[in-house]
Amino acid sequence: MKIEVWSDYVCPFCYIGKRRLEQALEQFDHANEVEVEFKSFELDPNFPKDTDKNIHQLIASKYGITEEQARNNSVSLTQQAAAVGLDFRFDTSVPTNTFDAHRLTKFAQTKGKAAELTELLLKAHFTDSKHVGDEATLLDLGESAGLDRNEAAEVLKGEAYAKEVRMDEAEAREIGVQGVPFFVINRKYAISGAQPPEVFRDALEKVWQEESRSPLTSLNTDQGMTCDENGCEIPEEK
């Protein structure tokens, strides 16, 4: 079973959804046969790498609410995060562009380190208040995930893996992704949003049962008149 997850590193529900999926997998008997791949999605591709506004000011401006209302909303999100063991610190978070973070993750994928880097990037932004658009920060995180720092630096210097990021985003548009996180199971089933763990668990069980079920129902009365690798068995006349 394969689960593809479109998400962004500055999306709070993406981090919460990741944890809820992981909780569901802990209760799934076939978790060792599930592959999870995170796909690139930018909430705002045009957002600058650096800004002098904090997250509350940006949210207030974007949604036409007061800064106080934005802060209240962040309190609610912080509580939801705490329920799955995450420590969100919006007051000190650093808003930034995530394109380079996604490019570095695509590089990490070629080294088998994408899962490690994805978790480190989310924690860096939401808990550690690090600037995940900054090259030095990205190199530190990449090194912590097991990447060669010099190789990672070469990736970030140019446009390496930009095409791969854009392909993920184009694919998201093609399948109708309008918000993240967005989960696709075996290219047949979709779950939108940071659903409760039981929703993921029920989906995993349903998909497993459907995918493992034999697609054909036998109408034979016996197994006669067939050939296999051992030859052809001729049934005895009755």
C-alpha cells in the first residue's frame, strides 16, 4: 500500500495530519507494508523568503480579521497540535518561502532521507522557530537528516530539483487538490485534511481489505482440465 501526501512545511494542519496518520499506522496490523511519500505543495509560491511581519499579522491581513482574532485562532491550533504531542510556537515562528525546502527534500529522497528531513523541517518551523527558507538553516537540517552538507549546498545554489517540485504541484492541480494536507492511497482513494486518527485507520483497513480481496469468484465445480508448470492433468472419466 502506498500513501502519497501533498503538504507544505508552513502548514500547521500538515504537521498535525502527519501525526494523526502515524497514530493510525501504529494501530494498523500491516503498517510495515505501507509506504508513505510526501509530495511538494506550496501554500504561497510567491511569498518572499524574508518578511518583517509576524504570522499573526500575515493571517490577519490575508483573512481580513484582527490580529487578536488571528492570535486566538493560533491558540486553537496549538491545542490541537498538543493533543497529538506537538509543540506549536506561533509567536516566534518565522514565515518564509518553502520552495528551497521542497527542493532539498527532493534531493533527500534520492538518498533515502526524505522522511527524516520532512519531520525535521516541520519541527524546525513550528517548534524550534527556525528560518526554513534560509540556506544555512536548510544545510544544518539536511546534515541532521544524514545528507552530505557539500552536496546539499550544491543543490541549493542552483535550480536542482525545481522541476520535480513543480511536477508535484502540477499533479496536485490535475487531481483536484485545493488544500493540504491531501492524502492519496494507492492512487484510488483520497482523504482531505488533518482527519482524526480513526478516519485514517478505517480508511487503511478498508483499502487493505479491498485491495487484498481476490478480483475473481470461481464458478468451477472442480479443478480439472488445467495446465500449470508441472504439466496438464487429464481428469479421469467418471
